[in-house]
Amino acid sequence: MLAGLVTRVEAIKIATRDVDRALANCMGEKASQAGRLRPGQAFPGPRIRESSWFVTQGIGRGAAASGHSYLGVIPKNIQAHTRWGGDRLEDVAVVGAGPAGMYAAYLLAKAGLKVVLLEAQTRIGERAICSGVLGEEAFSRFDLPSRAVLTKIDCIQAISPQGRVLEHRTETPLARVIDKGEFNRALGERALAEGVEICLGRKVDALEIGRQSVLVRFLSPEEGRKTLKARVAVIAMGVNCFLNRTLGLAQPRRVLHAMQAELTLPDKETAGPTKVYVGRSIAPGAFGWEIPLGNGRARVGLMTEHDPEPYFGDLLRRIAPTIAVSALNVGRKGIAQAADGPCVADRVVAVGEAAGHVKTTTGGGIYYGLLSAEFAAEVIARAYRKGDFSSRALSDFERYWRTAFGRELLVGYFARRLAARFSDDQIERLFENFRATDLLVKLNGRLKFDWHHRALMATLPRILALSGGVGAI
């Protein structure tokens, strides 16, 4: 049995070494070494010799104001724009108005490109189902809007099926809780200010890649079926994007199923710790959560490999036994896990959830989605400078995201799959051991809100040994 446990741990270690080896082959050993970030360290941006305009100093606003572009010399025929219709050629068409799509559109417009963003919903931020927890690092890195912040998190409690508690508390906030709809709208306002043309109520149903452009087919509520042409398309439509399937792009290995509702909790006027509920009887394959929003309000939800509805009902009865599920506005969504396949094709780049750039441990997609958008914008900008929009020219995007967080996705995916095999009794033993050995205190230097692989690799051998063994991944 012990040999089997060692084998599984070694398999994960070998897999992560393979990521480094692949990165070294793609970018050269020096770039790969530079990409091995310490958890929590800001990724320095793609290492492009010509420029790194928005990654470093964000000079695009000045460029747009002065009428000049920091993209370098772009051929006049690429800059040409005409009226809406069959002859109009956009620089970039972005499909999807979530954080990744909005941020990519903003950066590209800030650089001087003509960007059109198409969104199926009639209002930005509508039906934005999200726990809304975003690490402090994201706010400092991207200068994100603070108006959407509801509260901050400085204490997280993990709670076992029998109620044992492990607590991680910090002197400074770990993360902020946001209103996702308001957050998306704030990003939309920034994009509009940079000249992005945002078209709501446009449901894209096909992308057709041609030699000179991408034809975007969509439905308009006023005009019916319409098309537009663009030099490049950015897919940011979220998990299980059908455009990915038709174009042979990345598909998630697995999809977790999430449910969440906001509610008023009796006798909880002041915000307490954020609580994470674990256990096979709680949320098989993942976990549940209770996130205080202030003024007695909270988000309660879970994600699981199975149908979430019965587990959500049980969790709600545990947290707020007097509240019925039928009395709540409950949202559901899928969460991508470790997508497999390319993120680029000729004239097309998939970003954010559409590319599977979601934390495989927690299911959080905003931070990695913003990083993904940043890398995509840099690569597309360089494609314009060179006038080459082939998949080969856009392939640097793959290298950038794999260097920045590819290891995080891989290690997190296998760690979560291992944890999904633990019984409730095994989890109780782990909680007892962690409390007895002050493991969280010892891991404090490795515990980072958005970067998990170092802490996971440090604890996996102990977890497997204490659990008494689990089945195959």
C-alpha cells in the first residue's frame, strides 16, 4: 500500500517536471526558469523584446490620445475600417463580455486597435454566477475597480463533516469579495472609454476562418442574422464553449457543477470568517462555501462532480435550517477543469474559462482569466506588427500561460482528484493531524491565495499516508 502511495505522489512530481521540460523546449531554458514563479509573485509579462506596452507601464491611453500606436508600424490595409456590413473589417472581434473578454478588449483598444465586443446578454453582468472571491494580488496587479468590493477576507475556516475546524488567519486581507455583475460593468466602462464597441444582445453562433479574416455570424434582436469580419477573433464565452468544439480548440477534461444563492443569515449581522465545507457527504469531488457579504448577507454554494441539487439542500439546512431552497434565487453553472487541446488556431485565440484557465483547486476563474487576456492581447498586438495571424504566429500565447500558471492547473487538478477519493472518516483523521501538528502554521510561507502548487506538493505525501490510501486517480 505504501508503495502505491509513493507511486501516486511521484507521478504528480514527474508530471510537473514534464511541464517544466516542455516549457524549456518551447521557450528556452532561460525563459522557463524565469517562468517558475514563487507563489504570489506577479508574473512579469511575456518577454517580448520589441515592447511590452501594457504589461509594464500601460502607455496605451497616451497612445490613443495622441493618435499614435505603440504597436509599431501596422500596414494601412489592416487599419482600414468601413461601415457595418459585409465590407467592414474590424481589427479584433471579442466574443463574450466576462472579465477575460472585457479585459482583452480593453487592452487591445488601449493599444490603438479597433475592437468590437459581442455579448449574448442584453446587460453586462447579467446572470453573473460567481463566488466573487478575488485575491489581493489581482487588485494590485491589474488596478481593478474597487467600487465592486463588498468586503474583505482575512480569515478562512475549513470545516470537516463532523464540524472540526482548521483556521487560517492573516494580519492583512487575503482577498476581497466582489459583486461580479458590478465588477463586469466597471470593466465594461473602462473598455468603452478606450473605444471598444460593445454590442449587447448579439448571440454569436459561428466563426468561419478565411484566408484574410474571420467571419463572425451572430443573431441580432433588431436585425436578425448578421455577420461581421475581423482580422482576429478572441473567444471568451466561458466553459463548454461550442465554438471551441467546432474549431478543434481546448475542451475541459472535466466539468464541475456549481450552485449558489445569496441569503440573509439569522443572527449574523457582523461578517465572520469565510467557511469552506469539505467531505464526500458535503460536496463529492470539491467543497461548499459560506462567504459573508456584510449586513447579515452571505453567499452559500458548492461545487461537485455530481448533481449539486441534493447536496446544496443539505448544506443550506446545515447553515440556515429555517430557509428553504425554494425561497431563494439559486444560480447554477459549470466550472472547467484542466482543459486539453490548443488555445489558438489561425486568427483565433481562446481565453479565460473558454481556454480552461480556471484554478483547478478552487474553481476561481477571474485572476487567471485576466492573466490569460493580458497574454492574448500581447500576442495579438505582435501579430499585427508582423501582419501574421497564423496559429504559429499566435502560439506564443500557449507558452505564456503555461509558463505563468500551467503547473498550478496541473498540480491542482491531480490534487483535487486525489482528495475526491477520501472518505469522510479519512478527512476527519486529516483534520485531527493537521491541528495536532500545526501544519497550517508551518505552511504559512507556502500558502498563497492564488498560487497553490507549492503548498500542495509539500503536504501531499503526508495527506496520502494519513488517509490510508485512495483509489486510482
